[in-house]
Amino acid sequence: MIGLSTQPMGATLVEGGAIFRLWAPHAERVAVVGDFNDWDDEASPLNAGSNGTWEGSVEGAAAGHAYKFVIWNGKKRLERTDPYARQVTNSVGESLLYDPAFDWQGDSFKIASRNRLVIYELHVGTFHRPEENQVGSFADVIDKLEYLQWLGVNAIEVMPTAEFAGDFSWGYNPAHPFAVESAYGGPNGLKELVREAHKHGIAVLMDVVYNHFGPSDLDLWQFDGWSDHDKGGIYFYNDHRSSTPWGDTRPDYGRGEVRQYLFDNAMMWLEEYHMDGLRYDMTLYMRSIDGDESRTIPEGWSLAQWINREIRARYPEKITIAEDLRNNDAITKPEKWGGANFHCQWDAEFVHPVRAALTEVKDEHRSMTAVREALTYRYNHDAFERVVYTESHDEVANGKARIPSEVNPDDPECWAARKRATLGVCLMMTAPGVPMLFQGQEFLRDGWFQDTRPIDWEKADEHNGVVTMVRDLIRLRLDRDGFTRGLTGQRIEVHHLNHSDKVVAFRRWGEGGAGDDTLCIANFSCRKLENYRVGVVRSGVWKIRFNSDASFYDDPGKDEPPCVDVGDLKVEDLPYDGVNHSATLTLPPYSMLIFSQDE
């Protein structure tokens, strides 16, 4: 007889068979059925344990065997997949006994520090899809890792991969939170992606959904036959707190077993899959009932505190990111100061004003004050508690589109659309914060995000110059050549703000000095500005490190403005913009220039 264990929940393979453990407090009896016992209800009953748990061992159960739990509650006979199953046949199928053994080949990767992190958000199903009607897989993402490494990003944020209904989905409808989407390649496929990404120097962050489950193909619904008010049963709130914008399926954060379930899920991604961090989907709906911050869910807040506290203690090198979008400092404050212990949060104070400035039809209506405030905003005096971006899966869907299509829906390839989209990338790569690209943004992907519309990689070839521009920006952002260290620093000063000409100039620095101080000048107008004067913090030679208007990045068509060459700055001892030195230069339209000094 195989000895029983009190840990863990779900199915555990042991020598000679498997141990099964389930939480079903309203069940009258429970059995496990599967390939190992000819799906016989009477062959493998589980024994009642404490606190509504059921457990038992089955000899002969082996990896790959399909199984389900059978639960009896009064006249109800319910077949349920294992809530802790790491693998299922499909969202409406059976659980599979999974052998967690995997050859990590000595993986000991550590994610870069936040001030040297550039994230690339991707959706497995559309990122690199082999056929129009065939969903992309983890293996298909692996095929593009060399490209991502060349581009220079050092983290990918993967949209949710927990098993969802059907094969085509954004992933924000988890039907089986512990199982990895079978259409993408299942648990081993995900482990292979993480291992190979790490070999390429790329961290992997997993997007997790704890504000709701499902709502479809959801075996957790009324799991053991009990519910109140005909709501979701033991895993869910059974009162007004159950309702979310995505279904009546908010987990019950106040129930100990559900809290443990979500905690175990978070730890699974970090421990079993070697994830380098988690991005929580819309935490606003974990901590509030309906987005109204006066209608709070205290248990949701304390759950996030607990999970993040344990992650910080066990894995101090890993990060947690919140999508909250309410500009709430407490999200990234330590718990001892009343915070939720997240490391970073997506920053609404950057994306919204910057997108507004980029997509505004007329130059005269662009707000340089809004751009300045977007550049300088921070949480708790720490620039790297925010993720800055101009495109994400949310910002380019649900009625919104990619920036080129927002600028000109009829012709997203036009000069103005291209220039303003790349100006947005320049701004987020030079702003204090953790920059994030969305898949295809580096080659001016247009339209809007859909899980049925794969990335067109031919566009990467057509816009090879723009891809190179983004690569060069990332190289500067991460100070890989040793002369833009300021872009990894905390400090920024917007010392030049010209509302009439639509110019913003700012200094980025850490400790200051040559090789550190970095001067960034952005022209938000369609006009080339000649003999334009800007203050410079120090005398000496300031070399041009980047010109987004250079012809080798995006050679204009015959009816478009010609590119503008810009040389090094000739600094004069003429005070301007509140500093002791200044220089004149030519500013290309809708472009950014970056200067710094050699050490």
C-alpha cells in the first residue's frame, strides 16, 4: 500500500502509483477514476480527511493516465477535473497525471535589475503562428528567441497560458488555472521555452489572472455540488462580491483554502517553471468590487500582500508587476507602510498622456506639459516602480488600435504615422521606468490586437530600418556601450519646454558626469527647426548617439520630408534653460536626438 501524504493537493506520482488529494467539503463521498482503474466508480474511493479534504492512493497509476474525480452530493454525481492538474487533455476533457521531472540543463538564470530591464509583451497564439488557422505554440516562440536576443530585450512577458476554453484566446479566461494550455504545447513546452529563453539571456514573466476565473469550461464552478444564491460554490464568492466585468466568478479571497489555492498557483509558476516574475492582471478588481475604490475587498488586498511578501522572501531576485492603472502609490509600497508589496506597476500616467500627444491630429493641440508630467511621474520616489509603454494588449484593442493606425486609420504606413509611432518608442526608452514593447511594435504593426490575427513577420523585413532603430534605442537604454549610463539612473530634469514649437528636452543621469549625463531632445511638431537653442549642463564635446530621423532607419518616400543629418553639439558658454551652457542645432520633425559625452 502506498503511504498517504498531507502534501500537496492534487495528484502526486510516487513509486508504484499516485496519491490523490482533493478539497470538497460538501461531498458525501469521493472517488478517483481513470485509465488506471477502467473508470470504475467503485475501484478507488478516497478517504475523508480533515477540513473537507479527501485523499487516497492508487497503485498502477502512471504518468500520462487520464483521470477525474467523482463527487457525490445527495442525488448529484459530479465528474470533475483536478483543480491542481498540471495538464489536461483540453478545457472540457480529463486531467492527466503529469511527471514534473524535466532536464533544466543547469538553469540558474537571474533576471536583470529593474533599471536595466526591457520587457517585450507577447501572445503565444499569435506571436509566431505557422499557419493562418493554426495557433502558435511555445516551440514557435523559441524559434524567435534569437531575433529577440538580437533586438536586445532581456525579458518577455507572456500573456496567460493557463488552459482556457478553445484554442484561440487572449488567455484571460482561465478554465484550469494550474494546467498549461494544451494547444500551446502543455507544461513541458512551457518549460522548454523558459529554459531556452534563459540561454538567450532573456527572463520570462508570466501573466496571471486572479481577479476572476473562466467563466466558461470551468469545472471549479459549484465544484462539490454546493452553492449559495445559485452562485459559484466553494471556490467563489456567493454574494454580491462575485460579480466582475468578465463573469460572476471572482474567487473567494476570504476562504483559507481558496487563498492557499491562489498562493500555490503563484509559487508553481516560479518554482516549477522557473519564471522570473509574475504580472497580475487588473488588480483593481482583486481589491475592489466594481472598480470603485470605496467598495473594497480587504481580503483581496491581503492576499496580494501575502503572495508578494513570500515571493520577496523566497526569491528576492524575482519581480511582481501589477496592472492596476489607478496611479496608486500603495500598490508598490512595502507592506510595513500599508502597501501591497509589488515591485512595479503599469503606469497609466505615462501611456495615456503620451498616446494622446502622439495621436492628436493637430500639432498645436499637443500638450508638452502633459509629456513633461508623463516623463517625470513616479511612485514612492522610485522611477523603476513603473512600467512605461505606448502599446500593450489592452491599449491596442477594445476600440483602440496600434499607434500608426490611430494616427492615420486609412494609411498607417504614411510618414506622420511612422514618425509619431517611433517617437513614442523613443520617449519610453528614454523615460525613467521599465520600458515595455508589445509584439510587433518594433516594426510598426498596425490595426488592433486580435487572437485570430497573427503577427505578419514580412513587415519586419519591410521595416528593417525601424527594427534597427528600436535595437539601437534598447542598446542605449541598457548602456551597453558605456556612454549612456544616465538612462539607467533614477534622475530626470525636463529643463526645456517649448509649447509653441512643441519641443521637450531633458537630462537623464544617475551620478552625473561624462558617460552618465544623457541629453534627450524630442520634437513633437511636423516642422524641421533650425538654429534651435537648448541648454546643456556641461561644456565639452557632446556626441550625437542617436537620431531617429537618420535615413538608415526609415528612408522617406519621394513625397515625404527628407531626413535630417545632425552632428555633435558645439557647446557655447552661453547660459540658457537655467544652466550655464547651451548649443544650437537642427531638430528633425517628429523625432528624438540623444547626446552624451565620452568618459
